[in-house]
Amino acid sequence: MATAEPTTTSEVTRSRAGWALLSITRIALGFYFLWPFFDKLIGLGYSTCKDSETGVTTVMCDRAWLSGGHVTEGYLGSATGPLADFYSNLGQYRWTDWIFMIGLAGIGLALMLGIGTKVAAWTAPLMLLMMYTSHLWPTTNPFLDDHIIMGLAIPAIVLVELEHQSIGLGRWWRGMVGEKSWLV
């Protein structure tokens, strides 16, 4: 019985299209975080400031954060599953608005711009895990939903793309903070 010789490669085959697709995916995931930040900030009419009966959007309605709205109250107040009480109680406090909004903006900007992506690679899965556990159990699959998939994809994309970022400010940023910095 013949065995195949093990093959080794001394150099990774690089594909410009592949690196560009990783960058585009990173940017799209960043937009996934940045859009709800702006929607909750000024009320763009998706989950904030849209009348469910008429469909009319009122920008800067009283539920917008800049108008004094309590942006985490509704989401956390609707928590389900074994951690519902924990999240519902958290939703009563205004400081959760600040953490949530800073998280959405920070993660979104880091992923979209390609700077600070190492921090986003670990904070995004943490935020997504909290979103997942606040509304257990998912309706289409009892274990896996988009929060878990994105929580796995974001660090993978960031860590693979770090040295070969084709779209973004990553190269410039690495020059500013140092190649091995946790701020990359």
C-alpha cells in the first residue's frame, strides 16, 4: 500500500480578491453595529422612532438617545429565557445605555475603519453573547443563531486579516500604535 508524501508549503498562497472579501466582510460586520448606534442615537425609524401602527418615522422622537430616550430599557425589558430577570433588571438602569451605545459605536467604527480591530475582535463577541443570552432560546435553532455565528466570525476575520488588510486604515494605524500593540 503506497502512502502519499506529505506536502508542505513554505508560503501561503495569497489572493487579492480573498483579502478584499475579508475586508468587505469586516466592514459589513462593522456596519451591523454602527447602524443601530445611529438609529438609537437619533431615531432613524428601524427599531427606534417608528410608529408600529402608521409606519411613520419621527427622527429625534422621545425614544432617541439624544432626546433623552432610554435605549436599553425596551430590549432588556423583553428578555426571555433563564436569564430574563437578570437582563430585565439591568434594563432599568441608565448606565446600561452608555455601555451599550459606546460598545455599538466603538465596535462598529473599529471594524469599519480597520483600526482597533484587536479590541473589537474580543469585545464584539462579548456583546453578541450578551445579546444571545438575553433572549434565549432562538426560534430557528435551539443552540445557534446569528449572534453566535458573528461572535465566531469577527475574531476569525480580524486575526486572519490583520497583516493583509486590503481595505481600511489598518496599515496607517499600525504605524501609529506599533505593529504588536493590542490597539492594532
